[in-house]
Amino acid sequence: MSADNVINEIRESLNGRPGQPIVFGVCRALAEKSGKEPWVFRLAAIILTLFWTFPAVAAYIILGFALSETEERTRKFFSGLAITIREMVEKFAASLRDIIGPERA
């Protein structure tokens, strides 16, 4: 496999479906602002996350809220995440109440 084939395969894998952001759309938004292709930013994000996980994820989330193109999608994700966590905690609490019994709760 030649270097060009490898680059093309990486590009196709990291571009995602047309018009559909892979997570929040930060890489696509940055690519549009800079005139580059999204796969370049996605590859950079993956490499940064491998070496500096927490700072890279934190920067991605901050950019998700800061960029006007991605703000709504990021807010929806975190509100959905909050609802899911709340439901999981409620189910866990209910199962604990069942284990402990109504007379001790």
C-alpha cells in the first residue's frame, strides 16, 4: 500500500458522513474557518488526545461551547447526558431502597 493510499484511507475514515459531525462538529467548524479539510483537525485531535487526554478533551468541550457553529449541538449533548445520569441515579437509588427494604429507608 502506498503512502497516498494510506493518506486517502485516513482522510475517508476521518471525514465522516457528509454534513454530519462526528461528535460536536468542532473539527469541521475549525476546518471551515481555516479553509482546510476536517480530517486534518480530526487527526490532530486524535493524536493530542492520545498524549494529553484531559487537556485535549477539555479543549474540545470548551471549543464546542465557544464556536457558534457547535454551541447548540454541544448544549444538547450535555443536557441529554445530564438527563441520562439523573435517570441512572434514580434507578440505582430505587434498587438500593428495594435491597434495604421499606422499613429502613
